[in-house]
Amino acid sequence: MKSKINIAVLLGGQSSEHEVSIESAKNVIQALDPKCYQTHVIFINRQGEWFLMESPQAVLDNPHMQPMSDLNSAVPLGFQPGHRAPFFLLSDSKQHLPIDVIFPVLHGAHGEDGTLQGMLELLNIPYVGAGVLGSSIAMDKEFAKRQLKASGIPVSDWIVIYKDALQTLDFDSVVRELGLPLFVKPVRTGSSVGVSKVKNREAFDQALKLAAQYDDKILLETYIPGREIECAVLGNHAPEASLPGEIIPHHEFYSYDAKYLDPEGASLKMPAELDKEIIERIQEMAKKSFVILGCEGMARIDFFLTSSGELVVNEANTIPGFTQISMYPKLWDLTGLPYPALMDRLIDLAFERHAKRKMLELS
């Protein structure tokens, strides 16, 4: 009988998307086939401490969009680079955990930005999703735009300013360059955290203050009127693209509240009602963007589709949401790859990439 794969699902983390991570992890845990996987759950608190949960059930029972409420039976974890089983319990036993692969479900800083991926590379353990470079580029909205634009992928116009230079920013000059309305965003957050749609000077000043709470680098971006289209991508160097879906926000834009706090915040259309030619263009541009940004394993590529039929890439998410409303798994299910099979494929891709890199190191 084939032995089970020991998989560790990482959740929580130090970013502003801590609670979103917990919600995503619930669905990942439920989708892992217990006949194939022995699931371990590693929780990272807001201080960056790592804990092994006694059971995945503690995560599944956690209240919706709330911090982890049950850590009484969790055991602190440490890791030892160079050890064949690098994770061990910080208890009297010092027991090492037999982990074969990591599934990071950590959104935002210290989870999606390449820092975690670098640590896992040093620990020499396979993990799901993009590597160090792809993670860091896609997380930084400025550098992602630069990479895409240099490769001929349409993106919206933008300006970047650092927090300590905000007093030099002239509203009228920004409007002349980017127009109104415009978006103000922290450069390195996801889930629309700290994002504002700006229509006037007063809102502009408030938006800058909000964005500066989350990042010292702030993106000012031209508003693109159009339909919000998302496409899921899966693979390593020869990726596949799902059928696209459409987000129809019921708020001013697809904000954090609309995504996670308001049950009526948005409608999802799956598949999006689009002509075959446009669907194919979206899929090709999604795959091309995935490769340009150095993504691996998985990513969700978000677009604006204008009334004239122009496609503009908004951003790429290398650890897309897996919550109840998240598009990534839903789009693959729609395309013919149900949730459990998607988990299997992502884990296979993690092992495949790790094996290829080890062959290069040994050659």
C-alpha cells in the first residue's frame, strides 16, 4: 500500500491578510484527500512564531474571519536547516516532523513576497507555488508592471512615491498625468488592503494616509473603466489557463469589505459571458503574464476588459485566495479540474520543480 504524503499547510502569518489566510486554509485542508495525505497544520501568529496545531479540526472550527481562537494544544515549532526533516517540536521531545511538502496559504508580506519561499529553499523542502523571484516580483505592483510593460503586456499608467516624500506630491500634477478617478494602493499588499478609489483632493489626502499605514511605497494608478475579469493559471514552465470569470462589485470597487466582510459585496459570473475570441485572448495573455513574472505552480491573473475590447492586466496573485468566494479554485472546477484534483496537481508541480532543481545542483 502506498504511504501517505506528509503535507504541512501553513496559515496565519504577519500580514494584514492574516484572517483571509485562515479562511483560505480551511478549504485547502478540506480538499486534501485523507487517503492520500497526512495533513499537518502549521499556524504562524502575528509575531511570527510558528506552532504545530494538534489537529486540522481546530482550524476548521475557527469562527469566520477571526484570529485563531484555540492555541491551547498547539506546540511551538523550530526548524533546522540541513536536517532531512527540518521542522521539530520545541518541547522536551524535540521530535522532528516528517514533512514531505509545504502548502503555503499565507497571503501578503512574509508569505507571498518571496521571504518564506527563500526560507523553504534553504530548508530544501518542496513547496506549492511560485519561487523566490516570481513571488517577489508579482507581489511588488510596481516591478510587476515594469516587467509586463517591457514585454508588451498592456497595464495601466502609474506613479510610485515613497512615504517620506509624500509632502512633495502635488495633486494637480498627479491628476494631469493619471486623470480622475484614480487608485491609490500600497505597493506590496493583496486583498485590496489599504486601497482607495480617489475622486477629489480630500479623498486623495486620506487615501495616501491609508496606504502609508501598510507600505512605505505607494502606487498611484490610472482608473481603467471596464469589466473585472479573472483567469486562473496552473503549471510550471508550460502553464495552462482556466476559463475566465467575472467579478461584479456592488461597492465602489472590489474592496476588502466587498471581498470578505459583506456577503452581498460582489457577484461572481462563472464563466464570464464573453466571445470565444476574447476568452482565448485572456487565456493566452494570462499564460504569457505568468511566465513573464516568473510564476510557478499557480497564479490568478486579473484583467480589466474595456468597452472597446482592450485587455489590461491589473495584477497577478501567486497565492490566490482559497476562501468560499475565491475565484481560483472555482474557475478550475468550472474548467474540469475539481478541488481535490487541483490540490493533487499543485502538489505534483511542487515535487516536479523541486526534483528538477536538485538535479541541477547535483550535475
